[in-house]
Amino acid sequence: MTSVGMHASGTGARPMRVSWSGLPVLVLAAVLAVLPFAGVSEFTITLTTDAMIFAIWAMSLDLLVGYTGLVSFGHAAAFGLSGYAAGYFAREASGDFLLALLVAECVVGAVAVVLGFIATRVSGIAFAVISLCIAQVLFTIAVVWRDVTNGMDGMVGVPLPSIAGKTIQPGTQFYFLTAICLVAAFAILRRLVNSPFGRTLHAIRTNEDRAAAIGINVHFHKWIAFVLSWMVAAIAGTLMVFLKAGTTPMSLHWTESGNVLIMVIFGGVGTLLGPIVGSVAFVFVRDEFTTRFHAWQFVFGLVFVLVVLAFPTGLVGIFNRIWTLIWRPRS
């Protein structure tokens, strides 16, 4: 129910329940809508756009890691592949964002259906290794297929995106395009994980053997989760290739897979909001540390380890702990 009222039953009445299911989506949309008008610099807008793209990618990984229990060391495969597919189409055919996104989704979806069918037959470290191998094979292809990818020099010359013939300019306009994609991805994934399908994934994550024993087709559900995860990651890859006006094979490298996994863990696994928080923290902390420390990876790694050791549920876990301490006395 979305409003408060009285429901007659028997001899009395009881209050109707209030549902706040759409509140996180509304809050996220409101914050993103107000930010460009809050007096922040163009550089901050660009950093925030970068963080939002990573957030979409991190949420797609969280569907596998946090809700299905499949830890992927090769999630850069979906991100990088979609970037090449969308970028090549935009450069050679049309810069229309929706068409490029459709092409990227078709390419990534087709690859995910085939590879996911094989990869999701195993779990644990075996799945992690297979996912890593997939990403590294695609990385090698991107390096040697110079006619399409231009090798390690990278694909360049991707035009500005357009929608309905209107060019989306860098800065605030592209920021809002990215924000719309982020809110849409968050709303869809949130609806998915709270659906019967999402609860089935949770059962599989908790105990695969018990899930199979009660009649759940474990392999089928993991396969579908794998495909959906890759297709959401394709949104991020498409946005990034337009933001950077190109891409390189490094978008497929295992180090990028490690970065996005760090974002998920740092923010909070299995929360959807956590990957968003983790991505924002990663991008802004990386920018700050890069200007101050030559070995920023070491400094950020130290911060990451300390946070995870103190709060295994990530930054969102810190917020939840504080909220509990504040609310408990009032309850």
C-alpha cells in the first residue's frame, strides 16, 4: 500500500501498512537532479559522471556476487566488450546513443548466453577462474585484432552521442544522460532482486544443494543472472566509450575487474546501494590520492582493508550501524 488509512476487518479496524519501496529510487533521482545546480565545478560533474558509470557496472557485478554468490574476476569482459561494440557502431554507422546501446546489448547478450551457459555450471573458485579466463581471452583478441580495435593504441574517433537527432554535449548534458541510466538500472535491479526470481537467487547463494533439493533449477537461474549482469554492465560500457570518445584493451584487463570488485566490497555486497557508494568513494578517493601520493593504490588498498576489517558489510554497513545506534534508544 502507498498510503496510510484504516482497513475494516471483523469488529475493528487496523492501520494499513505503508510501503517505502520506491523511496531509495526517488532519493537517488532527487540527489542527482540537484547536484549540477549546487554550485559544483565542471570537473566535479565529470568525476561524478565517471563514478555513476562505474556504479552501474558495480551494481551489475553485485547481482552476481551479492545476490547469486558467483564471485567474478572477469567482469571487465562485459564492460570492455560493450564499449568496443557501441564505439565501433557509433564511429562507423551512427552516433545515436540508443542504437549504439542496442547494438552493445545484442553483442554482449549473445556472448553472455553462450559463455554463461558454460561458466555457470560451476561455482566458487572454479567460476572465478573461468570468468577471469573469459576476460583475458577477450583482452587478447582486442590486442591482436587491429583492423577493428586498433590494438593497444585503442579505438578513437567515437563521436558525441545523440538522441532523436540532438547531440548530447559533454558536461552537464552527458551527466544527466548518465544519471537517467543509473536511476533506471537501480530501479530495475532493485525490482528484480525483490521479486520471486531474486529470492530464488538468494536461496541459491545461501545453499545451492538445498535449493536444488527443493526443486530449483540452479544452473538455469545462475545462467539467467549471468546474462542479466552482463547486459546491465553493457549500459556502463556504452556510456564510458562515449564519455572517453574511445576505448582500449585495458578496459578488458583483469585489473579493471579487480577495481569494480573492490567498489562492490567497499560499498557493501548485496545491497545495490553499496556499489553506488563504493564507486563514488573509489573515483573521488582515487582522484584525491593520485594528486597527493605516487603510490595511491597502496594508500587506497590500506584504507580498503581497514574498512573491510572493521565493517565487513562495507560503507553502507557503517551507515546502518550508525542509524541503528541513533534509532534504537527512540524505539
